[in-house]
Amino acid sequence: MRERPVAPFEHDHVFLGANQERNERRVWLVIALTASMMVVEITAGHWFGSMALIADGWHMSTHAAAMLIAVLAYRFARKNANNRTFTFGTGKVGDLAGFASAVILALIAVLIGWESFQRLVEPVPISFDQAILVAVIGLVVNLLSAWLLRDDHDHHHHGYGHQHPDHHHGQEQDNNLRAAYLHVLADALTSVLAIVALLLGRVYGWFWADPVMGIVGALVISRWSWGLIKDAGGVLLDRVPDGGHIEAEVREVIESSTDRVTDLHIWQVGPGHYSVIAAITSDAPRTVSEYKAKLDHIKHVSHTTVEVHNVGLVA
């Protein structure tokens, strides 16, 4: 498709996150770290005869796979940003990837919980010193990964529109990045719980501590997963964003003694991007451009469609 001059009433449909390319680079780096640590854990597990280390290594491979989903989603969204077959752009590809990743996280929680329950019923011998050493290395790698994947939106507003105090806190969040972040955080949590359990087992002989900590970890990871499934699923189903605050703001800027919003649709089309369709009835209507200008002043509103009905003509 050839480039051509864009008329004032035309616009693109690129609703990607503000830091998408930076986030993509960071996820690639974390995939490299995770895959390296996975190889170390599986090798060490075979070397020291530790089933726990082998299991944790394969567990890390599922997180690497989930992060691969995230990075491929970024790439697909960027490459197809101007593909007209996606009527509102590819901004929601990240939410689809985040949703899929959250389902994987939930399955990991179920597997950890089940394996921990089995070990509670039938304890297995643990090589404490080697297991603690590798778990500590794993924790360091996971904390470094979590630091790389932290979302800077709370500190730097790269949003679109006017920079007024943000009462849509967290609405710029990238569910794709958040999914990758939760995977490394889940790994970090299981490493911390494993270290505590292994130390309790080594010092006090509490062999039951290891599977109990596994069950605790599974419950926490399940809770994180459910939160992400709910948020990403809400975006995919075009749920009204931000608990209706933005809906109230649209009505506030449009409605007056003569103008009334009779039909309103607001949904998220990408991280930090909302689309608004508004039907307005008025006794003394303004032009569509004037109403659109008012809506464009609302933070994160990137795409507006307005229809105006003159009730004065009907009377």
C-alpha cells in the first residue's frame, strides 16, 4: 500500500503501547536469562541426583515458552499495525497473548500444587546443600528478570492527550508485559519458598515444609493468574474500561442544558488507547468536529466516532 497525503478527517488505527519496542527487547533478554538458568538447573539436577532441581528446570521452560508468546505477540502487533483487515488495529494482540499466558500460569499453579500434594503424601529425599545453592542462583536470575520487566508507566507518562492528574491509574498497563512479569515473579516466589523450606528441612528436619511451601506458592500464583485472566479477558470482550470513570468523564464534557448523550460505547483498543462512539441529541447542535475536539481532550481517548441528532427539527 503506497503512502499518500492524509486528509484532516482521516486517521490511522495504530494503537500500540507507548514502550512496545523497548518492552520487546527486554522480554528477549529475559528469555535468554530464563533459558540459560533452565539448562543449569536441569544439568545440576542430573549431576546431584535432585528431582526438585530437574522439576524446577522444566518448570522454568514453561515460563520461557510463555515469554516467547509475549515477544511474538509484540512482533505480530508491530508488523500488522497498518494491516486494514484489523479494523481497529492490532493493539489488543498483547491482551490476547496475556490471556493465553495467564491460562498457562494457572496450569503451572495446578501442577505445582498437585506435585506438592504428592510429595506431602510420599516424601522424597532432598540433597539440601546443592538444592539451596541452585535455588539461590535461580532467585537472583528471577529478580534480575523482574527488574527488567517492571512497567515504567507509573513513573513516566508517555500517554496521548493532555497530561492531567491520572485517575485512570493503571489503565496504560500492558497486559502482555504484565503476563511476562508475573511469570518471572512466580518463579521468584517459588525460589524464595523453596529456599525457606529447604533451610527448615536442613536445620530442623522438617521435610514436610518443602511440599507445604509448594502448595502456598500454587495458591498465590493462582490468584495472580486469575487477576490477569479477568483484566485481559475484559479488554478482549470490550468491557467498559476503568470501572466507568471514563464514561462519566465523556458525559461531563459533552452534556449540557441542550446536549445529551443517548448512546455511548467505550472500549480499549490498545494499552493506553480508548475508542469512543457517542450519539448526541441536542436542541441546538454544534458541529461534529466541535464534539470530537471535546472528546479528544480526554486522556487516552485515541479514536472517536460521533453522531448528532437535532431534536429541535423533530419538535
